[in-house]
Amino acid sequence: MLSFPNAKINLGLNIISKRPDGYHNIESCFYPIPWCDALEIIESEELKFTTSGLEIPGTTESNLCLKAYHLVEKDYQIPPVHIHLHKVIPMGAGLGGGSSDGAFTLKVLNELFELGIDKNELQQMAGKLGSDCPFFIENKPTYVSGTGGDFQNIDINLSGKHIALKNPGIHIGTQEAYAGVTPKPSKKDIREIISNDISHWKTNLHNDFEDSIFPNHPQVEKLKKMLYDLKADYASMTGSGSTVYGIFEKKPVKIEDFEVFELA
């Protein structure tokens, strides 16, 4: 069975406070975009995991697709499978590609073997893989709060608009991303901001990680400025970077080395 795990972008990202456990409370909106990997799962005599496309760092055993298989296998009697992942979405780029791969593995196994696992159980299982993973079970615009694992559906529709994205290949670790950020309560709720016309987003919708990342990596800030020079309605870094995106009313022209998609 073949599926296409998609990426997501952050519409705004506020670092609200640091918790006693060392984690941070945030708020953001996740929005699915059609930049996709390809995931194929078929029955096999033994469990196998193969990849193509972009090189995936880390050990095979740590991959979320295999972890997802073992989660399902633990509670349901499923046979061995051959999982093949063709990696297209850049990793460690603020796009949630690995989380999507893990969540889609759960969904494909559920469908392939007709397990009848409902949405709530799938989300609980996905939560064991990582805080972003449950988002990709429903895979629709979501308001995110707490440490990044509290989800609430949100009414926003960007269908028909175009998005241009570029990942400059700069790896930004969590420690670096948070180093220059001062947590503070949001001046305005992200849900309120994105309920307004996109023309208001530029001055109101902000990713706090840009305050930390742009001084250290001016080429990332340059990408954002380039998108506004090309008349993007809104441009931002997604997650903790380093991917930058711009949203356009019409398909942008004279834009090279960017991935461009129409939003559904």
C-alpha cells in the first residue's frame, strides 16, 4: 500500500513561558502542505525497512516508521512487513517530515490489515512517537499549545493560494534555537490573528525563533526578505528552522530553487 506523508508549516510560533521541567509552553498553528515523502508498506516474510532519496541520519532502529510498526504489533497481531520510505522532505527543517512518516505508518498499517483502530487511539499511539505526530492523524489545520502536544481544530482555509519554500541546508539544534529567545506571554492569540485577512499577518503573526536564528544565520533572514520582495502575502520561518516559506495569492514567477505548491 502506497501513501504520501506530507509536511506542515507553522503559522506563527510564540514561546510563552519556560516550565519547571525545563520544557517551554508554546502556541502555534500547524497547517498541512503538499510537500510529500512516499511510503510503501507490503507484507513480507520478515520485517524490513529500506530507504531512498535523501539520506536519513540515525540508526534504522530509531526511525519512527519502524517504531510505529512495533507499536501496532504490540497490541495487534500483524505479520512482518517491508517498509520502504522515499525521503523528499528535508529533515530537521521545521517541516515535521519524520513525524508525518511515523503517523502515516500507523494509518497505513491500520488500513492495510483492517484493524479498525479509531482516530483517538491512533492519536494516542502517535503521541508515543513524538509530540508533533498526532497532528498528522487528522492532518488538518490545528492550534497547538502547551509543550506542543495539545491540539485544537481551527478554522482556516488557504486553499487556492500558493506556497514557496526553501531549506538552505542549515541545521539548527534545539539549544541554539532557544538560546536567543526570551519567553513572554502573547500580545494577541494566534487564533485571533489568523482569523483576519492574510494582509494583516505580516505585522502581527511572528515566529519567535526568528529572533534567535536570524542574527546567527543571516542567509535565513535573507530568504524571508526575498519572498517579500517577490510580493508574498506572508513569509516566515517554520518551526525552529531553517526552512522559510512564503504564501502567495497567485503562483509566483521568477522564483528559482524554491519548492512551489498550490495549497488544497
